[in-house]
Amino acid sequence: MGFNEAIFDGVLEGNMKAVTTATTAALAAGTAAGDILNEAMIPAMAEVGRLFEINEYYVPELLISARAMKAGLEILKPLLVATGIEPKGKVVVGTVKGDLHDIGKNLVAIMVEGAGYEVIDLGVDVTPENYVNTAIAQGAQVIGLSALLTTTMPSMKATVEALNESGLHGKIKVMIGGAPVTQKYADEIGADGYARDAAGAARLVAQLISG
Amino acid sequence: MIKDRLTTRERMRRMFAHQDADRVPVVDAPWASTIERWKHEGLPENGDYEAYLGMDRVRLIMADNSPRFPEDVIEETEAYIVHKSRWGAIKKDWKHAASTPQHLDFVVKDRDSWEKAKERMQPDPARIPWDMLRTHYKGWREAGDWISAGFWFGFEVTYSHMIGVPFFIAMAEDPEWVKDIVTTMLDLSIALYDMVWEAGYTFDQVNWWNDMGYKGTSFMSPKMYRELFKPADRKAAEWAHRHGCVVHYHSCGNVSQLVPDLIDAGVDMLNPLEVKAGMDPLALKATYGKSLAFHGGLNAMCYEPPEAMWAEMQRVIPVMMSDGGYVAATDHSIPDSVSLKQYQRFVELAKEIGRY
């Protein structure tokens, strides 16, 4: 079995040790860090996302896969930085103002990071201004908003409006998701996309950034 | 308005037995912030919305099966409180707005810290609210209220209140630990309610809360539910049925694919049938209505405008109530965007449409 295959399988199985062993061995054998990331780790997490969407993987399986990938990524990171390989883009995520729920947002962060993007996680109870200011300061291309409650959804609209006022909506896109959220609501408030689940969010980020 | 012919207890018994009654029971719960709003709109200061609105009453006996960690307030402002619970969760709660809490940390993080918590989980009569029972039980029975014993064990209490995200990892990698946690919690509940029952405070129903779903699907696969959590659900249901009680199971989110296993485990009634998560009350009734009773399923997203809720009630209640087996309620908690007047109309309409 080649190193990439071992890393791919290790991520899929949630086997942290297999991933770190194979990553170290691959680097020692001369494989470039960027190749390991793009040809093994990211495709593995994409497959995890696919299995998650078709209800073959659930949250426990997704989390151990993500943990395995993160462990391999920690080994790669210094090498990626040294060779100037950058994330495919930057995404700011958070749960909106007034809302303290975070599991959905955390799963989105995992899948988006697993797809090769840098995630800036603002946590919960995030104001519209904080999303927009952070996205501008960090050079993010996408803002991801999560809400659990109907009573906190209006903050999504307020965030879109704040982005409009900045003049940067278009350069920075907004995607939304959460239990009461729908595509219809996304269209109503002028968001650029709606994701039904974490795997869908990772695909949506790719679409929004590629334009 | 037509006068009720039955007490809540008589009505609920008939629903669980899939029989007609005078009308469907109406058992529903507002967020704390909703009650705060309603007090400004005419609800008496004691907050007794059930009496004020003429709803059915379910009385809860809640024995404490937690590790009883010392509770502590860590930070408090006008808007929120950060506190440690008796389950060892450090969490932030809004004081005046509806929300689930934000979990900041947990005392139990691994097997070692679990073993220390387990040592604290011993049967002790001091865990039972004897004063409350002595004061109120007789009145509940005389009023014909429905009395429920609240067990608490399983996925949700462990993930949300005791361990957090590492519990998901344990579910995948350390099933024996998961089963030990779940069994310990359940066995303590059983020991405590044995004491309650033997003291003469019998009850009609055993309920537990076990949110296993979210939008679109469940947190775990049916296979994982069967291995890790179903044996305890079955054991709890068997205890309930041996005592002549029925089983009321609360599980938010989309748990449709777990329903066959829940029925097999012995669940008699499922709540809340969260529509926005993808639960379809009418489809559930059609498929499982002979084996399972239902509580909830009236989509909270329909409260605005009010006419949408009235239409939804006309669509859902007549189907759900056929052959009994239905208790009317919002599909989770009544949001604080709903006025007291609007909810009063909800209760009236539920009784009108729900008349047999």
C-alpha cells in the first residue's frame, strides 16, 4: 500500500496513529507536503463528507476522521508554511448574536478545514459587526452563519446588511445554515448560499470562492 | 366551550391505549422567556400557565441521579449566568432569552474522571424530593393529574451535560465505557424510583429525555444506537411496564430512522416530532400509529402568522388523533414570539379540533 493510500484509509477509519505514521513515512520518502495534503488528506475528508451526506457516516465517525486528519496536518503545517503553500481560502464562521449553540457550527468548521480552507472560528453569540470586521481584517472570502433558533435568525439578515454597508458584499460572500434555516430564507435576506449540513457547507464554500 | 368529561389522567390513559376520549390532551411547554413575556400580558405572577389556559397537567417527580457535583455560580451579569451544574457541566445560560446553553467545560473528561463521578452516584433517599411529594402528591391524585417519573440517562444527558464532544469519540472508540456510563445512570434512576414507588408514590408514566437527532438525521447510526443505547432504553421500558406505567420518550431532531428500534425497545409515546428537523407526524402516524402514540408535531415555525398555525392544526390534529394515541403540542418549546392571547387561541383550537 502506498503512503497516500494509507493516509486516505487512516483518515476514513479515524485511525490517528495510522495517519501520523504514514504521513511521517511519506515525508521521509520525499513526498511533498502539499501532495500529501491535496492527494490524500483532502480527498479523504471529501469522502468522509460524502459518506456523512448519505447517512453512512454520522457525527462520531466524522469526528474521529477529522481528528485523524488534524493529526496528520499538524505534521505537514510547518512544511506547508515553509514552502509557501497557502490554504485555498479563508472562511469566518460563528453562531449568530443571541445564540449559544455550537455543534453545527463546529461540524462546518471541521469539514471546511478538511477541504483545505483556513477557518477563523468566532465562537458563539457573534455580532454582525464582528463577522464583517473579522472577514475584512483576515482577508476572508466567505462568512458562515449558524443559528439554532428562529428568534436569532434576524441576526443573519443584520449581518448581510452590515456586509452590504461595508461595500464588500460580493467580494465577501455569506452562507447560512442551522435548524430553522432554509434556502428560502437565504434568498429573502440576500445571503449567497444555504447549506443543509456540514458536508454541504464545505462544497458551498468551494462554489462561492470559485465564483 | 364544551366542558371536559374526563380528567387528564383518564384522557392520557386512553391516548396511550389508542382509544378515543372526550378530546385530545394538550400538554405543552413554553421557554422561560415566554413565561416572562406572558406575565406582562396577564399571566398570574406564579406563572401557572396550565391552570390559566385550561391545559392538561402532567406532574413530574424528578429524583436526582447526577454525580451531585457542588453547584456554583462562576459569573453573573444582567444578561447571562455562567455556572457549574451538578452533572459537572460549566455552562453559560441567557437569563432573559430562550436558548440552549453554551457548554464551556466539563468535570468528566475521561475514564479516570468518570470513575470519580461514578463513586458519587450512589442510591440515597436524599436524592428524592420527599417534601414535594408529601405536600403535593395527594392533591395531584385527587385532581386527576397525570404523574410522570423522570429518568435521565443515555446519549443526550451524557453528551450535553456531562462530557461534551469527547463522548462522540468514546461512542466510536470505547463502547464499553459508554455502556458503563449509561447503565450506571439508569441503574441509579431505577434504584431511586424503586424507593419512590415502595413509599406509595406511584405514577402513571416514566419519561426520559434523549435528544438523538438534529436537522435531517440522528447523531448516531441506528447500528450504534442499538449497540450503545438501546439495551438501556429497553431495560428502562421493561421496568416501567412491570410497574404498570407507560413510557414517554423525548427526542428532538430527526430521529425517524430510530423509530422502529424505539418501538422495539418498548417506547409507548414519542415527543416532540420536530418538523423543522424533518420529522413528518402524519407519515409517522400512518406507519407506526398502531404501535406508537405521539406527542407534539405542531410546527413552531407556523406561529407566524397565527393563521398559519391554525391551518397547520387543522391539517395535523384530525389525522394524529384518529384511534387515540395523540397529545397536542408545539413540536418543541413555545417561543417567546408567541403572545399569551395567541397561545390561548392555540389551546382553544386544539380542544375544538381535537374533540372526539
